[in-house]
Amino acid sequence: MFLQLAHTKMDVFQQSKNLTLECYRLTKEFPSDEKYAMVQQIRRAAVSVHLNIAEGCSRRSRAERKRYFEIARGSVIEVDTAIDIAHKLRYCDVKSLDNVGLLITSCFRQLTGLIMSDQ
């Protein structure tokens, strides 16, 4: 927010921010008894994606960057899996998942590219 570092201009960083915001919007509609369970799990995983991308970009060694990007990608998978469960429990319908689905796919692909690259 205050530090205008190079990673803040990366597409994957912007997409992960959008994923986090979309997860917060989506989980607002979940039942109140999920407030401290599914809601918090999805939100923490989404924030983890965004934060691990930021921290990974700050690392000097390729191995460290890759490890943070792998953690971020694991959190993307966690968000996807939790949202699948939420959908099966009928906390959200397919139409409400369009945007979050695109963001999950985009973040996963971009993180995989970063992990596989020689950056």
C-alpha cells in the first residue's frame, strides 16, 4: 500500500488481491454458524495467497522465491477446495462463483508459471 515495490505491479499480485476481495464478498453470504469455520478458512487461505506472493517477491534467492510461490499456490488450491465444499453445502450457487473461479484459475496458472520459470 505504502511501498510501491515492483511486485505490486505484477498481474499475479493484482489477481490475488482480487481473489481475496472476492472471497470476502462471497463468504459474507454464508450462514452465520460458519462465521468461525468455513468463512475464516476461505478468507485466511485467500489472504495467504496474496501475502505469500508479496513475501516471495521480496526474497533474493530463486529457491526462496519458489518456495513462497509454492505456498501461495497451495493456498489457491485450499480456496478452491473449500469453495467446492461450500457449493456442495449450498452456501453459494454456481452463478455467484463465476468470478472467483476465474480468479482461482488465473492465480494458479500464473503461480505455476513463476514456479517453473528461472526468475
